[in-house]
Amino acid sequence: MTEVERKAVIVLWLRQAAFSELACQFAKFIERQDKNGDDLLVLTAALLSEAVSQGHVCLNLAQVGQLGNDLDDVLPQHVDEWVTRLRQSHLIGQPGELTPLVLTESGLLYLYRYWQDEQHVAALIQQRLQTMPILNPKQLQQDFTDWPSLQLGLDWQKVAVLMALTRQFSVISGGPGTGKTTIVLRLLQLFLNQDSTLRIALAAPTGKAAARLQQAISEGGSPTIQAIEAKTLHRLLGITTQREQGVYSAERPLAIDVLVVDEASMIDISMMAKLLKALPKSARLILLGDSQQLASVESGAVLASLCRDEATFSAKFREQVVTLTGQALPSAAGPSLLIDSVVLLQHSYRFDGQSQIGQMAQAIQAGNADQFVAVLKSSIETVWWRQMAQITIQQQVMTLYQAFFEAITHQQPALQCLQLFEQSRVLCALKRGPESVDSVNYLIERALAKQAWRTHHSFYYGRPIMVTQNDYRQGLFNGDTGLILHDEQGELAACFVDNGTLSWVALNRLPAHETAYAMTVHKSQGSEFDKVCIVLPEQSTPLLTRELLYTAITRAKQQVSLIATEGMLRYAVSTQHQREMGLVLEPA
């Protein structure tokens, strides 16, 4: 293929919408800047932009694969050849060089800022891989003695707490019902028992997650613990639209000694870099979350990367566990830089061995589609509809919310209506298109209109809404759900509930929001419902992965309804979205 023919193929492929508009524009920008006029660089830039938009931190040239017959003669056959060709451009540098793009010897191509963020995260985590002394061993021994075990065998909650108390950096990962909230409460109390002057901060990636964390410590913590305010990471770091890097940094660190971050799976690489740079060098950092869940919307999967290897423990730590808890940890599986720094919680207090929801979650994690379908077919906790017709979706969703609809129709008290709505939720993989949040909301409102609901109005009595933008003045956060009801004066207003207390917000003071009969699986992370109805698309999509299905299934405490074909379920279970990252911790 001649250079003229090669360029024609690349231009044609771009025009045929193989790339997003953003990727095309970025490719054209690189083309204008490049002095060599190499079309391979233009194509690679588009591939990198697409990879970043899909959540990857970098483009792994070895994993690009065949993108179609039209490109067989365009892409180099070997990574070494590709790397050599790209290095001829002044726009691509070695790690450490200040160039728009950074290319490693192993064939990982980065936008400079993502390479820099990843380097900062790796270096700052390594600096914190230190053992911390126990200030009051007798008190700690008493604390563990007073903490009864609620399970037979090894109590991983105690192991996780001891690890966090004795390490400057620690990661605690576990699925729904494994006791992460209990760990937070215990950990805070034990830290304060060791040193009552410790400055402890709590944070989470989203306003909704921070609010749930605040509710947990308000309901189960001592008065001292209840005084600790859980904040969003943006609020903690002082990040605003005007100050994207935040108020705090290495030159102006946060005034804290301990930081506990919940729902850490939602933290992207750039936010993690900002967080680590803002922490004092002596501060401890504890990350909690579920490494099997969906990763952040932005680039990176930091928690999953930190939890990808089997947890290992040193002989010294195993001795501490025996002394303080009377339990024996398994021997270390092998050398690891994160030794004594990662605990994977393995006992679910929500799903026992007989729980079909728990069994399905395990099958998804194992990528075993046959086992998943077998459990699904025999489950009494799950209802499965294979037909994707709109009438099927409409009927099943209306049935799911029947108790809520009746409460609204009979104008039951606001708290009762809110509680009924929060018992169930429809979860969709897609925001728009067929079998999406938008289509399900439309089907429901069309059915309600036939029952004389005034759904053609922007605000109508009984409309559920979800806030999509943080509003600290109103105390509303992205992901909060409420209802449009009549307030005490009989006027339509938005009603929300916090710790059983109602709050009313005038319609003209509401932040950005949307109708919320259905929500995306991404938006549901961290939430729990008695019943969940999951609607999957009929056609495969990059969003349909085992991480998404696992997250959706495990939002339910009692029952799951699935509207999906067997083919798409098998596709989801067998498709794992592993985000490309080069996050590597090197031995000192």
C-alpha cells in the first residue's frame, strides 16, 4: 500500500465514524502539530483518545488488536515497529520528557497529564508503605477482646482493622454485606482510643456516598465519632470549577492525621493523584470499596489495580493477629510490595451460602456464564423475562412500583411515599436509546398518563427525581433522590428524607435533576434496595460487562428482576473490562 493509499484509508475510516468526534478532532490537532506528516501518528492519536474516553489511562499498543480489514495494512504488525515509528515524532517523548504524548518501552502510550498522574500515585503510595507503631497495646488488646466475632472461622473485619491501625497505607475491599461500614465505625473508635487528639477525616467520591457515610456514623458511632463530618473529595480538597487542582497540595497539605475514604472504586487516577499530593507525609490513608464493582466514570481503576494480586501477610503481622484476635492468618502466598497493606473481605453477612443472589454474584466474578444461568433458572429470588418487548418492560416495571403508585394515588404521607419508592429501583445499562433509562422513564410516564397522572407537566405530583449536581447550600448531592409532593401549604415542592427527617425544597431552588423511575447502574453504586429490576439492551455494547452486571445484581437485598436475553447475559458475564493502566509499585 502506497502512502497516498494509506492516507486515503485512514481518512475514510475517520469519516465513517469509527471514532468519536472528540477522537477525530484530537487526531486532527496532532496532525497539525506533527512535523513529519506521519499518518500512523494521526491514527494512533485517535486510538488513544478513544481509549481514554473508555476509561483507560493509556493505550496499550499490544492490545489494540485487529480493528477491521481496512486497517490490516495500516497498523504495524509488531509493537516494536509501532514504537520505533512513533518515536520519530517530536510530539512523543520518553517517560519524564515534557511532550504532549509519552510512550514507554513496553508500548504504553499516554497523554502527558495521565502519565504524570500515574507516576505521582505510584510514588506517593510507595512512600506510605510503612509500619506504624501501636501507641497503647493494652488498650488495643482490650478493644479486640470486647469485639465479639459474628462468624465462624477467620474474622476478616478484625484483620482489616488491625492492618489499618498498623500501616500508613491500607486497602480494604469487599462486596456488599461484608461489613465495610462496621469496619469504619470500629476503626474510628480504636484510633481515638489510641490517641484522642488524632485529626480524622472521612470522605467519599460523591455527595451521595458521603451522605451515606455520614448517616452510618450518626446512627452507630459515639458522640465523638458523630462529630466527624463526611465530605466529598471535591469539598475536602477545595476543588471547584475555578480551582480544578484544589486548594490543598504538597505545599499546602490538609491538616489531618488519618483519612478514611469510602467507595474508593469510584476514584479516578487524576483525583487519586490530587488526594495523595494533598495529604501530609505523616498522615495515614485507608481506602475502602469493592474492587469488583464498576470503576470510576473518568480514567483509571486504581482500587482494582491495587487489589489485583492475592493479599499477602508477613510473619510479624500474622503474629500480631494471633496475639490480638486469637486467629491464624494463612501463610503469605509470595513476595509483594503491598504486603500487610491489602485485605479482601470474604464473608458476606447479607448473602449466606443459600442465597441465589450471592451465588449469582460469585458466578459473575468467576466469569462462569453457565453457572450464572443455572443459578438464575433455579432461583426463587430472581425473576427472569427473556422478551424485550416494550409491553413486557412496561408491565414488569409498573408491577415493581405498584405499592408506591398506590401510595401516591391515595396521597399517603410523604415519608411513607418516599420509603416505598426507595424499596425498589429499575437499573439500566444505558442512559439513552432502546432499553435505557430514558426509554423506561418514558414508558412509565406514558402508562401513568393513562391513569390520569399529569405526567405532561414538568413537575407533577408523585414524580421521582434524582439530583445530578451537588448543591451544598441546599444540602443536596449528585445521586440524591426525592419526590415532587404537596408541602404543608399544599404547594408542589421537592421532598427528600435524611435519617428519617423530611426536608422540602422549592421547585425554583432545585439544582439540576432528572426523572428517576430508572437510573443507570453507574448511578446506583453504593445504594441498596429490597428489589431491583435490571433492564439490559438487546444488542452488545462496550458498557455491558461483568462489572456492570455484578454491580447491578448486588444492589438487591431480597429480589432481582431481569429483563434480558440469555445471550446478552452470557455476553456480560464473559466480558471483563480491564482498564489499561501502567500503575506499578517498584521496590525501594
